[in-house]
Amino acid sequence: MKAVRILIICLLSATASLAAAQKKASQPDVFLITIDTLRADHVHCYGYEHIQTPALDSLAKDGIRFVQAFTPSPITNTSHTTILTGLLPSRHGVTDFAVPLAATHPTWAELLKKKGYHTAAFIGAVILDSKTLAPGLDRGFDFYDNFPEHPQTKSRWGRVERRGMDVVQHAERWLNAHPTGPHFVWVHLYDPHDPYEPPPPYSQTYKDHLYDGEIAYADSALANFVAYLKKQSWYENAVVIVVGDHGEGLGEHHEDTHGIFLYDSTTHVPLIVKRPGRGNAGKMVNAQVRTTDILPTVLDLLHVPLPERLDGESLKPYFGGMEDASRTAFGETDYPLRFGWAPLRSVRAEGFKFIDAPRPELYDLHTDPGELKNTYAPWGTTVQKFRAMLAELRAKMPPSQPSAGAVSQGTIDELEALGYLGRADAGSSSNVPEPSLLPDPKDEIEEQNLLHTAMMASEDDRPADARGALEKVLQLDPKSPTALRQLGELELHAGDYSKAAEHLKRAREVRPEDATAAFEEGQALDKIGDLADARDALEASLKLTPGQFPARLLLGQVYLGLKDARAAEDQFEAALLLQPNSVEAQLGMAKAEIAQGSFADAVRQLEPLSRTQPDNAGVFELLAQAYRGMGKTEEAERVESRAKNLKRR
Ligand SMILES: [Zn+2]
């Protein structure tokens, strides 16, 4: 009897686990493809005649195409965080580069991983690297394809950006190694982002409109990926979603790229959802929807419970035509703050767009889809209503903390290589003035375009072009701290130190709290031998940011040059607290000690160094001086000849 009971229990549990296994096996794979900087109106199936996008077109035939989808953010990190959390920027808080995504916000990958999904992400630009510029975005991913920490190449490919075909090959390689599903794989194709440099044949076919060439190339990478999924027989049963993270200004509203404004040119994105079994294939939804709706839709399709808080809703009711109402789309951008300009907020609803700016805007999208005729009047009922909606939203959101994450110089360089302002100009978050008191970005956009041009030219090693663009900025605004500092940095790299010092001095007059400009001015002044002024600039820089090792080291050397060995010693001591193993700081320390006649101290500093640095002639030269000072002639001669031998090598 007992044996029978056990057998029954065994059978029952076997059936249960079989059912669970079957359920798990039938869970559809989920593939999310985000295409960077993709304007909806530059995709063929969205009605653009000057391009071939066969992969996007065929996905739209197999799935549901949303004609009017909007991102709340025109900038990569923020908009991707919205897609992966279903939250508005002011809720998830990733409103700037390198701001960590708070652990309290569940991500798409975490939610699916809990349901047994194998998860992986493949990014096309360092801007989404979770080690530097997008901390926390990797949460829930078994594998997150970051960029190498020490890239082997100086070219932008592989260092800050990957071609779409490389990204999908990485994804396919991972899928080959992890064939057991269900999978959630996110693929990010960065190509359409500027600079527009599509590879051949797209560079030829689209030579007069290279942005489209990049889109066509990204489409070919997508085609490769979809063909792979079909070959593996994963396509049919999968949820496949393609979405743009934001658009591109292309000169509309005088914006060349994206990030500053909230017009449709940078917020209207393509969105295609292919369901398992191609349900509702070929459907077109005209209602206005948001990228915050994507995650709730996927969770709805997979029957996964929704997290407590989401700013979007499932799009499923649109699939079968149960719903056709437009949803209110909010827009937010804090990127202008990086330049010291007012952040913007917008509402797009009922055929109108309201933009809350120092000079507010209202557009009637029925008669003015290009948002060219501002009909704002403070007493207008639509304005009043939309203002109230924004106020209500603000009241619901956590208090804003517009702080840039702490990033290293290397990360700042990477950001600037991608064309983003690496260092915020508004200073630290604590001293950001009331937004309405900041300049309206509409009045500053030409300046931003020129700064962007200059950054891309510097990255491309075209200093003359960079200089030209920066000088034009100064014609528009002679006190632009960003242009003055960048011009200073340009001359510093070019070796024109007196010009560099001049620009940097002016940059600091406009923005005395800029520790970097002060350090760079100190470098330039040291090079031209103006040690007293170099000292003042470096002291000022270190007063603002005490923990700068290179500035401490340089200030120590400047003090040595000024024959103030005591002050030099203080600086080298502070430098050694920051980097105890620095050879340069130890040598500086020894020099300062010798200059003060503390020969025994110098010997104590130098003898261990002579063992760890047996090939460093400078160590032995100093040691000789110290021995001589102590009257140890024999030792002095021995190390002197060692120094000579090393120098001869
Ligand atoms: Zn982007």
C-alpha cells in the first residue's frame, strides 16, 4: 500500500514537473532591438521613400506597427532606461550620463530572469556601458556586453562604438553558446548616431544623405539577426520588438543632433511589436503611444505580473482594436543643464504639444505638424490644462537630483568622442539656479551645434575645424565658458601655451568654480615659465577639488621652481597620500628634502626606490646628491657612475 502511494506521488510530481517544463519551454523568447537615433519618418514602412529598410518593413508585416510612438527623452541613456523600466525619466532618475539606476526600480531583465529567462544585452556604444556611463542598466542580465576596459585600438570602432553587424554577431555567438531558452536578448544598434559614416555600399548608395545610409546599414544588421532567429526556428514563437531610442534634429528647429529639444523630430520613434505566432500581423495602430508602454506590453504578453509602479500601460488592447484612444505623452530633457541652460518639459496630447520653457511653446499639431508656429498664450485653456498636468506629474515624482555621476577623465573623453559634453557646465547640482532663470535653449541652439561640431572635429583629429567652430561660438557669446575652456584645451594639446593660458584665464573669469580650467591654466603657465601665476592657478584648482593628484604633483614641481622647498614638500606629501606608490611624487619629495638640506630623509626616501626602480637614472642622480650632502663621497660616486651607465643605455 505504502509503495503504491509513493508511486502515485512520484507520478504526480513527475506530471507536475513535466507540465512546468512544458510551460517553460513554451514561454516565448523575447528579442528587443533598439536602434539609436532613428527618426520614425526616415523608415521606409513609415512612408519615407528615399530609403530601403527591408528588415524593418518585413517585421512590420509580421507584427503591429505603431505609427505614433513617442519617447519621453531625446537622449540615449535616459530613453533606454525608460524602455527597460517602463518609467518616466523623472521617476527612474537616470537623467544624465553615469547616474546609477536605483536598485529599487525593477528592470525588464530582472523581471524575466525571475521567470527563468536567460538574459543577455549587446550594446553598440560605450554610452550604455554599465561599468562607466550606464551603471545599473546591466541589472538582471546574465551577460552584458560591455566595452573592453583597456581597448587595443585608437580607432573609434571597438573603443567607443561598434558597428551593427559586430553587435549582432556578438549576440548570435552568445545565443549559439546558450541555446536553451527562453531567452531575453537586447540588441542595441548605434549606427544612425552621428558622425554619419556608413560602411560601403551604403556610403555610396546614400552618399548625399549619409544619415539614411546609417539607417539602411543598421537595417541590414537587423536583417542578419532576424535571419539567424529564423534559422534557429526561434522567430515564429518569439516576441520581437524594434524601437528607436530617439530621433535626430537634422537641422529642424536649428537642432543638428538631439538631446536639447523636445520636438517630434527627436521624440517620434518607430515602434514595431511582433507577437508569437505573428498574431495581428500587419496591423497598424494610429493612436499615440509611448515607449513607457513597451515593458508593460511584454509582461502582459508573457503573463508576468506587473511591478508595483509603471508609467506606461500594456499596448495589447490596441492589437485587436479594443482600444483606439491616444495616450498622453510626456517629454523631459535635462541635457540643456550641461550647458547651463534651462531643462525642458512637454506634454503631447489631444493634437497639441506644449513645451514648458523660459519662453513656453504651444503647437497645434493638426494644422502645424512641423511645430513651427508657436501659438502659446498664458491664458489659453489648453496651456492651463497642460501646465496643470505637468504640475501634477511633478508632484507625483520623487524630488529631482540632477547630479551627474562621478566619472573619470577616461569616461569624459569617451563621452566627448561620442559628441556629448563630458563635463557639466552648470556646476554641481547644489548650485543649479531655478530653471526659469536659466537661458532658454532656443536662444542657445546655434552655440550647441557649434560646440558639437568642435567636439566631433577634435575627436576626428581636425584641430583647425574645431578651432574654427569654437571661435564662431565666441562670436555669438564671447563669454561662453565651454568654448573658452575647449579652445584652451585645444591650444594646450597643440602646444601653444600662451594662447591656452589666455583662453583658460577667461574661462575662469566667467566660471571661477571650474577646477579643471584652473588646473589646465596652471599647466599652460608652467610651460611658459610663469611659475608664480601657475602656482596661483593650481592653488585655486586644488582649493575647489583637493583630490587631484596631477595638480598636486605639478604644484609641487612649481614650488620647487620657485625655490620654496617647504611648500613643495607639502604638495608632494599630499600627492603621496593620494597615490602612495607614485615614483614621480617620491622623487619630488626627495628633491624638496635635498633642497632643504634634509639629506638623510632624502636617502631614506631614495634607497628603497633605487631597488624598485633599478633602471631609473633620475633616482641615482638624486641619491648621489643626497649622499654627497651627508659627506658619503664613496657611495655618491658609486651611484653617480650607475646613473651615467643608465643614461648611456
Ligand atoms: Zn540614442
